[in-house]
Amino acid sequence: MDQQLVFGLTMAVTGFCALWTAIWLWWHARFQPVLSPLAGFCLMLTLWSAGHLALLVDFRVLGKALVLSNPLMPAFYLHFALQFVVTTQSKNWLLQLKKLSPMLFFGALIVTLISWSNPSASLTSVGQLPQFFVFERWGWLNLACTVLLGIVAHLVLWQGFLQHHGNKRRSIAAIAMTAGLGLLLATSFVFPSFSLNWFPYPMLLLPGYVVLLVYSVVRYQMLAVNAFASRALLVLAMGLLLLLLMGLISVVFGQLGMPALTAVPGWQLWLYSSLLLLLAAASYRPVSRLAERLIYPGVQLSEQMVSHWLSDLQQAQDWQQLAHTASQLISKPLKQPLLVEIHSDGVLLATSAVLATQTATGPTADAITTAANDRAPQFVFCCREQQQQWQFSLQGQADLPPGLRLLTEVFGSLLVSSCTNLHRALALASAEKQRLSQQHLVELGALAAAMAHELRNPLNIISMASAGVDAELRGHIQSQLKRADRLIADMLVYAGRLHLQLQAIDLHTLLQSLSSQFDWQQVKIELQVPAGLQLNADPHRLQQVFINLLDNALAFVRNQPDGAVLISAELTGSEVVIRLHNNGPALDDALTQTLFRPFVSKRAGGSGLGLAIVQRIIDAHQGQIRHRTDLGWPVSFEIRLPQLTDATNNTRLQETQQ
């Protein structure tokens, strides 16, 4: 094989790769300025390779000048190493060296100019190369400057390796090893200068050196480079396989009596095959896009589209927002009426519909979809959680072309992932809220106990001191003392722990006993509770619930003509539903929003803790209480308690939330 041709091709490929890499780095330096000096390094490598090519074609003056610009190459590399490694926490000598980096460039430029203006190089034959560069006289200064700057750059990288951690440290290690490889490859360049007439075989590997160097720098900073590197490795592996295949074909065809093919030089076969491989690699992407459009006509799925979907779905803070976002995203490529539903264990969490002419979300989505001027949703996207696993299904997928079917499947997998992440995030937020609430209750309980102790002592003194005043004043004082004592008791109940002593309770008997304890004062009370209806609950705490609710009702219906209170109960499935109605004045809408919060009261002289205590006790029994206005009475409270099947006389300590 002609060594001169091989060496010329190597320098040409090296120069081309270095120039292309320099342009690529310069373009991306807009976002990562540290790449600018590396682009300068690749540009100088391009000029250095061009110098060797110029010598091969007998442009001696130009070739020597380009090769003698050698010191500028490590100067750029040292500048890059300082920019990449040095931080404010680096050693002082590194910080000082970074400040002096412009002087290093100036020094390398001075050495280059001295080399140009004085005898610094000659030419000699090496192997089949008729003209190869050799240092002489002032050229040794040029070589010494180049070596010195390279050594300093490696020292900087070593200090950076000791200083940094993680991906930065791995990048520095990769850069140092790649730079060491380049030093070994370039060492053969100076052999003839030391009277070693060896052909520079290591220089034939220089085309891969610049690519490896850049890849080692940016592989942890730019993910796109890793995708490009994987394709480059694939092309390289295919090239090597093709080379082996050409050699095998040449041998086999020679045995089959085809001497014409056998006589073709091996490098020509490899060159032709490489050109075919490059042509195939260049046409792969357009041909694959064409095939995708033929197989999957319509909207084409792209990385940008998937990235946009994932980003928007991950921004959802609740289920309704997630359903709305999903319906908006998938409706654009489908351009059809659709409905998105999210279920968890059979419960509909959120729904959002996109119709032919408008968008509807929330509970009204189903009603709007049946509007006369709109078409019913043709596609229903359903995301369900079953046994702690989210699954996606699409009704109407069979009517989609292959391209849109693939698109919906990818979107469905993203929606499942987003549902899983949102469910986990909401669970963590709920757990944190419970932890903070529990901590708050502990602090509040300690504070309430301390206040109760400090307040009751002066109240007892006031009570004893009131014994000597007249009866009317003593009555007023005792009334206010009872009110203060009740407020203290309510605070202790609300802020303290709830110890539930669960046992079987006959609800009718309990309510009958409580109703006989009140002074109804012409108020009509009626019980509609089936005999024998039992609950497994704490009787003392349940009495507190009914006493607070009945006392609250009597405060408003005593002065009403035909005042009435109705208590009803029924068994619905596994729940006991208890409703307490009264015909007192209806509550203001603004008040109903804060009805069960502490210190909210409409009663004159009320503590504002009665309904808050009721809710806390009901929560401790794993039940629910709410105010309703749709049952035919001005004021109605509905309590839902599970009909527990646990054995009686169980004891449970329930830490409830405020």
C-alpha cells in the first residue's frame, strides 16, 4: 500500500474532522463558553494537518509555516483546561495561572513568529514520504514551548481531578486520558527530528483523536452528543465489518476463478465500500422518515412532541388539572371530540372533555357533551388505578390510522407515568400535612392543659369571693364562671387526645336518654330511629356529639313559633346515616364555609368550639359530618358512621387532625 497516499488521506481526514468539530464547538459555545478555546484547539489542529498536506504537494514554505504554528495548539488547550477546571475554590497557583493565560497566548505567538523568521525546520524523506518535517536550530525552541505548555495543561487537569467530584471529575479523567493518547500519537511526528527514520504510523490514528477528545469533554454536559457518538460507533463498526467482508470476497472470488476482482488493490475495495457505507449512512435518516410516513401516515411523533407532553403533564398539581391538560394536549393531533377520565379504585377523580367546538371540564363535562350543537366524544381516554397499578385504555382506538394509534399509545404511557407521579406526590403531601397537624395538636394540647390549670385557680377564688355579694350579682358572676369553665373544658376536649372506648350502643336508647335531659320549652322533638339499630362507638364521645348539636339547635328554636327538632337514622349499606333537623333560621352561605372551624359561632356567648369538637369526634370514629340544606329543613346536619363489626369493649387511641 502506498504510504504517501495513506498518510495524505489521514492528514486530510484529520483536518476535515478537526475543522468540522471546531465549527460545531464554536456554534455551541453560545451556550457553553468553555467550548470556545477547545474550538480554537481544533482549528489549530486543522492548520497543522493542512501543513503536512502542503509539504506532500511540495508547498514547502506554506507547509513549514503551518506546522511551526504548533505552539498555539497547546496554548488553546491549556486555556481550555483552565476554564474547565479552575473555580474560586481552586489552589492559588491555578488562579494566578488563569489570570496569566493571555500572556501564555502572547508567548506562544512570539515563539511562532521567531520560528517563522529564523531557520527552524528542514525536510527529509521518511519511508515512502519524500518530504517530512524535521526541527532544527530555532525549531527546538518551538518544540520546547509546545511540550512545556502541554505539560502545564496536564498538571492543571490533574489538580482538577483531585478537586472535583461526580461527572465533572469523570470528564476530567476522560479528557486527560484522551489528551495522553494524542500525545502518544503525536510523538511519532518528532522521531525524524531525532534521526530516527521511522514511518509515523501512530499519526494514522489522529482522525479519531480529535473526536474522542471532544466527546470526553461534552459527554456529561450535552446528551445529544451521546446519541451522535452511538451512531458514529455504529458506522465505524460497520466500516470494519465491511473491510473484513471485502477481504473475504477477494479471497473467495480468487478461488472461484475471478482474477480480475482479486487483482483490485485492497485499499481500493475498502475505499469503494466506505463510500457506499457513507452513502447508506447519509440516506438512512431520510429513508427512515419516508418509511415512517408511508407506514404511519398523518401526524408524526417526534422527540419534541413527547418532551412537550411530558413537561406539561408533570406541571399538573391535582387530578382535575391533569385531566384538563391531557385532554388539551391529545386533542390537537386527534382533532376529534374526546373525553379524558381518571379513576382510582372505582372512584372517578377527574374528567375533562374536548368537544367539536368547545372545551368542558369538571362535573359538567358529561352534560355539555350531549349538547345539541356538539358531537359526542368519539374517543374516551381512561386512566385507572387498580391494585396500586395505573393502567391506560382508549375507547375508539380501532378507528384510528396506524400513525395516530402509535401516537395515542405513547401519550397513554406518559399519562400513566404522570398519574403515578401525581399520586405519589399527593400521598407525600398528605403524610406531611398529617405529621405537621399531629405535631400542632400535641403543642396545642400542652398549651390548653397549662392554660386550664392557670385559669381555674383564679376562677375558684372569684367563685368563693362572690359568696358575700347580693344574690342578683352573685347569679351573674356564677353564670359567667360557668361559661368560662365550659370554654376551658371545650378547649381541653378539642386540643387533647381522644381515647375511644368502643362498645356496642343501641342508638335509639341513647337518643331517648339524651332527649329527656334537655328543657325543650315547648319545642317539639321527634325521633325516627329504628329500634335495635346498633353502633360500635364510644358512648361518652357520641353523647358529646349529640349534646353539642342539640344544644346548638335549641339555642335557635326555643324562641321560634312551632319550633321543632327531628332526629332520624337509617342503615345504608355499611354505614349508619343520622340526620338532625331543626326549623331554626337558615345559616348564611358565608358561615357554612367555616362552620366546623374552631372559634366560629353564631350563638351569643358561644365558645365557637362545639361543632369543631363534633367533627373531631366523628373523624376519630372514621365517619363524616356535613351541613345540608337540600333535605326540606332550614338547618340539617348529616352524620355518617361506619357500622363497625369489631368485637365490643375494644379500646382505640385515635390521634385526629385539627
